[in-house]
Amino acid sequence: MGYGYPLKIPFTFGSVPLAGYVYDRTGSYDAALLIFIAAFLAAALAVGVLRSLAGEARDQRHAEPDEAYSPSSRVGTRFTLACAQTSC
């Protein structure tokens, strides 16, 4: 929420004057409500697309683990070293 908050401020402060302007021009808040619904749906769609793209990028990064840093190779190495130092 921290980095996104400055992006929300103009929309938060701009929504009331926009609704007033639309009411003055049309005599109804219906068009303003439709504009706000469309903006909300566009934002929800953008969040969904960005999350799916981030998930795909994360999956691609973790698709081929590096053997030198994989948890199983480290555990095996520690166990082997521990057994070499003691009489396993």
C-alpha cells in the first residue's frame, strides 16, 4: 500500500469534482457512476493481469533450481561432512 498510495491521491481528490462536473452537464449522477464503475473494473483487470504476469515470471525463475543452492544438495553435503567428521 505504501508505494501505491501516492498514485491514488489524484483520483481520490479528482473524483468529487468530476462527479460535480458530470452532474452540472447532465443533471444526473448516472454518467459519473458509470465512469467510476468502468475505472474500478479497469483497475481490477489490470491488477489481475499484473499478478498473473508476476506469477509466471516467478514460476520461470524457479523452474530450474541451481544444484549448488538447492536445499537437498546442501542437506546432503552437510550430512556427508558430518558423517566424515564422526563415525557414522
